Amino acid sequence: MRVEHLSLTNFRNYARLELMLPAGKPVVLHGSNAQGKTSLLEALYYLAAARSPYTHSDRQLIHWRAENDMMPYARISADITSRAQSQARLDITLMLDPSGDPTGGRLRKVIKLNGVEKRVMDIVGLLVVVLFLPQDLTLIEGAPVDRRRFMDTTLSQVEKGYLNALDTYERVLPQRNALLRRIAERQADARELAYWDEQLVAAGSILIADRQRFLRELEASAQVTHLDLTGRKEVLTLRYLPSFISTVKNSGQLSFDTMGLDLHRELKADEIAPQFADRLKAELRESVERGMTLSGPHRDELRLLINERDSGLYGSRGQARTAVMAIKLAELAWMRAHIGEPPLLLLDEVVAELDAQRRAYLLEQIDGQAQTLMTTTELDIFTASFLAKAAIWKVNEGQIEVSEA
């Protein structure tokens, strides 16, 4: 899986860019800050997920010089090759219609695959990306929503069933919560919940089951990498903490024990569903009083343990970086195993954040099979041997030029 050609128009720093991406060698993007290095990675990620990892507002992606145009727009286009698609042309256009809108204009997103208009759901998975950022420490130090987002983002790119279930769950949950508030205000009947509960349970059970399986598979790979990085002194464990206690075959035999979810005993979605439904019924009175759904995958948690101690509570900064690096490399391996080819690997200023040992280990994993782009402000943090096998591109004010290391 790789991007052969990338075209940007009015995207972030780039008024216009046409770029052929090399095969078989990593690309090192270097230059000062705010020149467009990260924007290039952002464009590639946007092609995969139809959203930015850096901002919640797509308006910010449109080049500031285009804002005075009659119809400001930004466009990302790419020629993508993969096992599933021998060659595909993907175009995403963000158009801002400023007419008669005091808030600054209505933004419209148009996605086309080989010239045919598509939904976001249709193109997710066409390009699969692993993004490695310094901010990934939120996997250890951040809020539960950060860890849920990691699971959702990874699974959604690879498994269509998960993506569909997540889309359903995220649409149904606010509807159910709104109905709970109306019931509390005596403006609706509790029997109306049955319609929303059926959808929430079906979708939520898929999310829980798939997260359980994903974490089990991810942990096996991450533990090997983590042992290598720590001289076999520290064991990394993933602890999935679902928001309700589920049992095997509803028999009372716990599969979610004091350690969280037992990743080595798998529950199927159809085993989780009736127990999820029972939990919603048991919590109905409190849910009405609080106006929110109290259990479900939107309340689940993931913790990373080192030698059975929670790294978010007791780990050092160095331990956190090592754990995150192991997780991200495991994510890369997991995606490769599931799609049958390497995904695109994007590293934004990550190498500079690592010490010499972890930096060397990471660079050893970049073997040229996965198309890799990385950014840096300092070329001298890379070894001469690594730079000799890489494409070195200098980024300056939205322009890219090939340069020698």
C-alpha cells in the first residue's frame, strides 16, 4: 500500500504542490518550524481518515490566501496503489460558501473515488495509516477518551464492521440521552427507549468484542518489543476496563475480573449483547435522573501496566515513552497482518523526542517495506547510514526540494 502521487491545492501552507513519492525508501522532511512539514503528513492522514489529527475544524485546513476568493476551497488528491485497489484516484475537496452566512460560511466536504462521489464511510480503509506523534504520550497520561480514540481509529481503518458499529453507536447514543432527559421532564414515555436500546446494544456489543480481540492481539506484539527495549526487565500489559461486568454465557463466571477484561478468554458480541441490555434496564432510573447513558463502550477504559503497575500513575517519563513506542510499533504490525501489506507510516518529530537507544531501535524497524515519511528540524540526529538510504527533502514556505544529507 502506497501513495504514488500527491497533489495539494490551498491546503495549509501549500498553495500548490505536485509530488511523486519514492518507493522502497523512507522520506525525511526537514526544515524550520511552520514551513509545511507537518502539513504534508496531515494531508496524507486526511486521505485515510477524512479528518485531521491536529484540528477539529476543517476550515483551518484552507490556505489563508484563499479566504478572499469567491469560493474558498482546499483539495487533496492522491494516486493510491494497494492489493485491494491496483490503482485508485482519491480526491477530497473542502469548499467554503461564504454567501449570506455571518459565521464565516458553510463548509462542504466532497469526496470522490475514481471520479465517483462517495461518503466518508466508503473510503475509510482505502489508505491505512499509522501516525506516530510526540503527543501519543496521551495513551499513558491522557484521559480515557484518548485511549478509546486510539482503539477506534485503529480498528475503524481495518475493519468495516467496527466502523459501521461505531458510526451507529455515535449516532444513537446522543438520541438516547436526549430521550432520557425528556423522560425526566415527563415529556416522553420510558417505553420509547426500546427502539434506541436495541440499536445501542447491537452496535455497542460489537465494539466491546472487537476491542477485546484487538487488545489481545496488540498486547502479544507490544510485549515482545517492550521486552527488547527494556533489556527484558519490564513486562507491558494492557488492561481493558469495560464499564460493566460481563460473564461467560451469562453464567456468573466472570470474564471481566479484578484485572479488567481477561484478554485470553474471548466473548462474542452475541454473548455480550443480552448482558448489555440487562445493564441498561438495571440503570434506567439513575440514567433518567442524570440524563445520560451510564454504561457502554463510550465509558470504557484502557490502562497500560509495566510490571503490573499502572504506568499512568507510577511510571516515569522514560517508561511512558518506551510503552508508547512499543504500542505504536505493535499497531503497525497488527495492521500489516490484517490487511496483508504494510500501511503508511507517518512520524512527526518523533525521532528527536527519543533517547539514543530508542531512536536506534525505531530506525531499525524502518525497512523500506512500509512507505514512511518523517519530519525533523535537525538532520544530525539521524545516523549517516540511515540518511544514505533515505530520500532527503527540504521544506521551506510550502515548497519542497530534494536535497543531499
